[in-house]
Amino acid sequence: MVEIGPNANPPICKILDYGKYKYELEKKQKNKPSHAGEIKELRLSVTTDDHDFDTKVEQGRKFLDKGYKLRVTVKMKGRQNIYHEKAIEQIEKVRERLEGEIEQRATRMGNRFSALIIKVHPVRDKGQVKIDDDKIKPATNQTITTNK
């Protein structure tokens, strides 16, 4: 008997092969779609205001947290094309705010610059073991006596 819906009132249970049930759950976990190859885009301008910039950065953070890659595009108009350093500064400012890593450096395509940013995953040392303090039970106050 396997409990299917523990939060329901009364709890829902089924009689089935537990090994098969566990296998199907693992199979569902493996087949979940990942967004690793998909790219979302943020479009900015050299003259984007601070509040608009913050809003776009927060949207970009949501994309990165979901697993998407993020293309940051800065479009320039007219005389702005002379000051391409400002576009590169804008892309770098986005990268710093998102705490991401640049996968593809800023490249110029006509009147726009674009770069590809990915989320930085924390590096774990293989020798260290993480201990979850919530799962550790306190020791009981029993004394062990030995006969000598």
C-alpha cells in the first residue's frame, strides 16, 4: 500500500508494487524539461533609466534562476553609435547585478551590442561533506557503564 495524497482528508492510498511506483517517479524526474539550451533576451538602450534598468535586471534574474541563458542586447540610435563603450559598460553592469558569468563576450551587430550570460553555479569541494543540522538528533542523556 502506497500513500499517494498525504495532505488529503482522508489520505489517499493505493495498493500497488512499490518498486514499480518508485521507478516511475524516477523516470518522471529524468524526463523533466530543462531550459539549459534555451535563450531569453533583455533589450536595453544606452539611455535606459535606473528604474527600468532595475526592472529588467530582476526579470533577467528570474530567467537565470529558471535555468535559461540570457542574452543582453543594448541598442544604440544615431549618434549613440559613436559611444559604443557605454553599451559595453551597460552589459557589464547587468552582469554584475545578476552575479552571472559571460559565456559569449559582447559582439557588435550593426547598431547593437549583445552578450550571453549564464548563471554561476557554486563550486563544491569533493572532499567536504555537507551536514544538515536539522536532521541530527540530540543525544540522549544515557550513561554507559562498563564492568572492569
